[in-house]
Amino acid sequence: MTTECLVNLIQDLTEGIITPADLQRLEAELMQNPEAMQVYLAWMDLDNLLQIETSVRKHARTQVIPMERIIHRQRRKMLRTASLAAAALVIIGLAILALFHIPENPDSSLTFRTSPGTHFTLTHDASDETTPAGMVMKEGSRLSLSQGTVELTFESGVSSIVMAPAEMTLQSGNKLKLNHGSAWFHVPEGAEGFQVSTQDLEIIDLGTEFGVHADPDNYDEVHVLKGKVKVTTKRVRKESAILSLGESRRIDSIGRLKEIPPAPETFLTSLPDTLPYIHWSFDKVENDAFQAQGNHPDLELSSARPKQADLQPLISKGRFGSAVHFTGVKGQQLQTQLPGIAGAEPRSVACWIRTDYAPDKGTDIASLIGWGYCQSDSKDTPENTIWTLKIGLGGYPLIVGGPHYVGTTNLADGQWHHLACVMHPPETKDGPTRHTLYIDGKIESTSTTFNTERTRTLTDHPLSTRVRIGASIHRPDTPPIVFRGDIDEVYLFYGALDEATILNLYQSNRPLVAPNPLSTK
């Protein structure tokens, strides 16, 4: 609205001739325009003075010429002219200030650093002429993680730990779009109002610590660890709620917020010094189960217990400390509640084994570790929805995940051997996967069988098998084949390890720990 139009509406209001439509226009302008409100208040102050003066003059005895109305109108005209001039000065002044104004955050940005082994891609807004150097995100920058973990530090002091697979976009200095990933956020005092947006949820911090699970193929979740957040769904119902400490919600198909059990343990709250992993050493037993160690949030799901056998008879002397000894008896297999690694996400498995049994037919081949959904016990399928590491025919190592990879070293010699397998991510979304096999710290030559190129491990099917140690994975109506021999120091890494880390595991039984790369501002 122009200044002249504004003053005309105010004048009509004071003279009592404003129309209902013009009154609504004036009210809307005053509500949204602070400068218009200042002009209105100044006008009303002067109008009140004129009203007082006019009231006094009505009692004067001079009746020769009724000047009150003339003076009143003249002063209104003068006031209108003065108001226009004053408003013009205000606008000119604001324009001049804008030329010299420096925004508080001219380049809203965040810095980040990664854990060792993290693979990421950072892209910046193509329309931005300035590209930041180093590990810095500006508005419009997108960060994608195929494996590993990243720590974000915002200019406001907000910090976040995000675990792969993940993809995020910085929308402003106070808002992050989390397209995919599991993320923990800490919002310090003074940074309240920080926002996280997912495909299905809008989350506004009210002074808190919270976690978000965002998955385009599933329903997004928010978990409040401290304080409060306001969460609003984006689907049909557009439901909204304020959540406090210990409250968690998951969106459903129509946009309702369904209450779910709190799961703070499913988020990393600090940057790990390795890729996320779980380790079964078989040295610690609690509640008739082998307890796992590691830094992955699903550690609590990783206790391994015999399916139908006593645990104590299974403990034997291992390569390091204790090992688990299998004799091929059904029920000895160790079962966890860990879903495993889904889809074509990169993964690495390592363990020590000792066996003198060389299967001579397929029905005797057992898995060392595996998980997923078995589509068929007798047919090849277009893509492999289970992933297992086995000792195959003749005692040769066998990977079942995409094509079947067969090693060239016979491991059925009664000696301890270190066996490791790395699955690399596909180069394209629907491309084939690639595996690398290691025996005793060295890359093993392999040949492939079967025509299945794609690994798409299915972990959320109702019939999917959770991570299992010491037995094969079949359809529910097919009994598993149990391993014969000893297994020790099983590692499951959520990412593809490099050759140096595999060698370190073989030599020291520990993941290679490297310093975190630091971001530069």
C-alpha cells in the first residue's frame, strides 16, 4: 500500500466516512506493516489535539464567522501533507540504512567432521557464486552419507550426530531438511526454535534434546530425550502435538501421530572413532547369552543365545579368550534380535574360524553368520534378499549375497583362520554389488556362480531372520544347517572396511582407529 493511500484511509477513519471494505484494508496493513502503524499512531495523536482545540473553541462567544470547521479542515490538510513528507523521510531513511546494514548471518552455515571410514558427497547450491572451502555447508548445500557418521555444528550452537545412510540439506541457519537418516540433536539455551523437517514431519525445538528417524520407505519417528518439541505431520490429517521428555511418536499413513515406546538408545550422541560396529567376543556371558560390545545404537538387540541348547557346553578355548563350539546339532545356533544391514548398504564381516569339516553336498553347508529373508530354498531369484558368509563345498569360503563368491583356499584344515568379507555399495542405485574376500589378512581370489547380481537384503519382512551365528538361513519350515567347528571374534561393521583395517583386525583383533578429520571454518 502506498503512503498516500494509507493516509487517505486514516483520514476517512477519523472523519467517520470509511467503508467496511476500506476498514478491513487498513486493519490488515496496520497488522503487517510496522511503519504504517507508526504513521497511524502519529496521526491519531494530532487528531486528538485538534478535537480538544475544537471543543474549546465551541464555547467562545465570537459568533461572527464560524472558523472551527475551516481551521479543522486546514489543519487536516496540513497534517496530511506533513505526514506524507514524514513518511517519505522514513522510507528514504530505511532505504539508506538497508544499504549499510550487515545481516547478522550473511552466510548461514554449519561445519561438520566425520568418523574414520565415512564416505560422503557434499554438493552446494549451483546459484551461489561462492563455494565454501572444506567441510562446510551453506544454505542449499546437500550432504549425503553412504556409510559412517557425521557431527554437525551450527552457528547457533546446535549440534547433531547423523548416522548413515543419510541425506540432508541445510535450508537456513536454523533449519535442516533430513531426507533420510538417524539423527540426534542437542539445542542449547538461546537456540530454541531450531527446526528439523523430514518427508513427513515438521519438528520445532522448544529447548531440548531429541532424535529423528527419517526413512523414505518407512514412517518417520521423533523421540524426545530432554525438554520439549512441537511436531506436526505433513500428511492428510496434519496432526500436531507438543512432546516432552520420554515421549515418542511415529507418523502413520494418513498423518496421525501414533505413540511408540521411547528408544533413546537408537541414536549416537557422540562421534565414534570407527565405523559403527558390533562385536561378539564370546568372552562375556549374562542371562544365558553371549553379550556383544561395540558402538552401534542397536547394541542392546545383539545378545546371542542358543536357540534350543544350553550355552555352557558351547564355550571352548578361542583364538582370543573364549570361542563358541558347534557340533552340527540343531538348536545350537545363536540367535539375536538384531535386524542386520538392509538393502544394498555396505557392510563388512570378520571372524576367526577353526574346522576340519568339508561339506560334500549342498545340504551340509552351514553359515558362519547371516540374516535376511529367504525367498526360496530351491530356486534362484532375481535378487538376493539374504546375506550369509559360509564354509562351502570342500571347505572353501562362500559368500551368498548377489552372485555366490567362492574362495580358493581350503579352510577345513583344523587350524585357526581369519576370514573377512566386505560388500561394497553399488555404483548406481539399481546396479550390481561387489564383494571382496580376505583370508588371514590378504585378499582372496574368488570366482562367482549363479546369475544373481543384485544384493537387496530384506530385513523387515515378517519372515526375515535376524542376525544368526553358526547356522544357515532357510524358509521357516526348513530346519537350519548348523556349523561344525569353532567361531571366535565375530565383527559386524556397518560400512565397507579398507584393506588396512582388515589387516589390523587380523593382527590385533581391533578395528583400526584413526583421528577424526576436522572441519575448517
